[in-house]
Amino acid sequence: MKIAAVVPTTLIDYPDRTAALIFTAGCNLRCPFCHNRELVLPEEAARVSLIRESDIVTLLADRQGFLDGVVISGGEPTLQPDLAHFLERIKDLGFLVKLDTNGTRPEVLEALLEARLVDYVAMDVKGPASKYGELAGVAVKIDTISRAIRLIIERAPDYEFRTTVAPTLTVEDIELVAAWIAGAKRYILQRFVLPEGKRLVDRRWEAKAALSEGELRAAWERIRPKFEDGGVR
């Protein structure tokens, strides 16, 4: 496992759970609005000091009885060839597992679900199909994304879909995504924020405007009847 960072305690990354948050290095997308350059761009990821898997397991073992679960994020965790083995070690410690994914490797996700190694899946849906390549920064097979969406809806024990409402996305785009994930239980609209001291993968996007929080809340009200749960985060 290429582990770039760990947050020992988070109250916001696993709904209704106290968890540790683990960031894996490496991603197969190049979303221009992403601010985790050090986890995405190979030239920057090469400068990151990786954390040994054994050290993470020791940390988690010491936090048994305090933490409910572990969130595996990235980058894109499903690129890690030993992800299943790592999740087995986490499950052996008695923790719930939440996996954050971009949905580009549904075959990996399916295997993890079959092995009951994941309790909660959070999938990022970048935008409507017509804008996916622009928002992902690379060519993406839409059939692959659709397969991941249906797999999560049908087989994940619990899950959410979420869209970071990046610059260029409109209210109409949000409605198209809502239609794409029809039948989903939960949909989250995430505000686009550039944290202080961070840079985007494509710095030209730093000057682009995104929908305001008020516009997002209005958009949510338009799609809210389609979902059991969700909102603006």
C-alpha cells in the first residue's frame, strides 16, 4: 500500500462514525479542480514520504475501542494492488471500512463487496456524461462509470454518491447527474473550495467561478424528491 497520509481521528468523513482517515497515493484521473496534487501528480507524489502499512496497523490497533471505522481515500484507492489484503487486516481489528472511489475500477469494487471488506462506499460522480472527460482531465468510459453506479446501488451495504460542484458545472448539470444515479439512496453536493495554501491540478481553474452555496441549496431543493437522504456539504 502506498499510504501518503493519515488523520488519526475524523468525525466528518464517515457518516455518524468516529474514524481514522487514510490517504493513498496515486490516481488515474487528472481532475483539473482537484487540490490534492501531491496524491495525484506523479512528479509530486514521488516527493511524498510514504507511511509503512505496518505502522498504520499498529496505530489502528492502539485505537481499538475508540474508533468505529477507517476511511480509505486518495488519490484512488482501487489502484493499490494490495488493497484487499490491507482491508482484511483492518476488518480483523474489528473496524468498519468506508471506501472513497472515483468508480473507474468497478471490477475491483465488486471483488471487495463480494468479500465483504467494505461497509460504506462513497463514489465521486464528476458531472454529467457530456462533461466527464473535461472534469476528469482524461478520457473516461461512461459505461464503466454507469456500471460502478449500478453496482453500488444494488450491492453496497451503505453508500453515497457525491459531486464536487466544480467550476463550469451548472444547475442543469446537477439535475442530469441526479437522473443518472436514479434509484440511489443518498446524494451529496459538495461545495468547491480551494483550501489556503493549496493549488489545483490545473491552476487555470483557480480563476474559474463555481456555483455559490445558495445556488447549490436551491439546486438541491429541485432534486431532493429523488433521494432518501443527502444535501449540500
